[in-house]
Amino acid sequence: MHPDMHLHIIAGLLRRGHALDQLSTGLTLLSVVLGLVPLWINTPALPVAMLAACLMLLGLVEKYYALRVAFDAELFQTLASDATHLTANTRALDQALTGLGLQPAGKASRPWAERSQGALKLLRQQVLFVALQCVLLLGTLLIYPWLAMFH
């Protein structure tokens, strides 16, 4: 596969992280509301507050991965748009990242296949935390009526 096409595909995949981040933001805001519900109605507050706190924590971790994925998406897109100078741009990128402390010096000059795998791993981590949020929120909504019944 031609290097610029490879970079464009990876950048496109990484841009999907934005939609995941929006979903996670909605789930995180919903967890805040869920955490406040016991204050409005007479239900046990501790279990719901703990679940809401877990949902918010998962949302914060997802935000970290969303920022990393978005940063990588921009880098891959920038490099893909000028693939004729990919070797020179890669050296400049490595120098900039190392100079800013965003990359250890030992990771400079890695092949693009390895960099792509690292970026996609970040995207998979983001997907994992959004999925955990969805599962925990669904579980919370399913057990919530039981909590109110036993109060």
C-alpha cells in the first residue's frame, strides 16, 4: 500500500474517535444526573452514587484517550497530505516530539506500520472505556428499580 494512502486510512480511523468521545461525554453527563437522582427521590444514595462515580471516572479516562487519539489523527493527516516529503517530515516530527517530551528518544525513527499500530491501540483503548461506560450505565439502569424496591 502506498504510504500516503496508509496514513490517510489511519487518520480516518482515528477521526472516528471524535464520535466515541461525544458518546462518552453524553454518558458521563447522564451519570452525573444519575448520581443526583437519589437527592430528588427517596432511594439509597450510596450504591447509585458509587456507580455514578465509576461512570464519571471511566469518562475521564476515556477523555484522556480521546485527546491522544485526536492528536494522532491530526499528525497522521498532516503527514499524509505531504507524503512526498515523508522521510524529512518524519525526522522533523521525531525531533519535535522528542524536544517537547512527548516521545522518548528511543522511539524515534520507528516505521510507520509500528506507529500506526500504536495509534490504533489508543483508539481501541478509547473504545474499551466507552464500552465499559455503556455496560455499567445499562447495568445501573437495570438494577436501579431493584434498589428503590428494597429501600
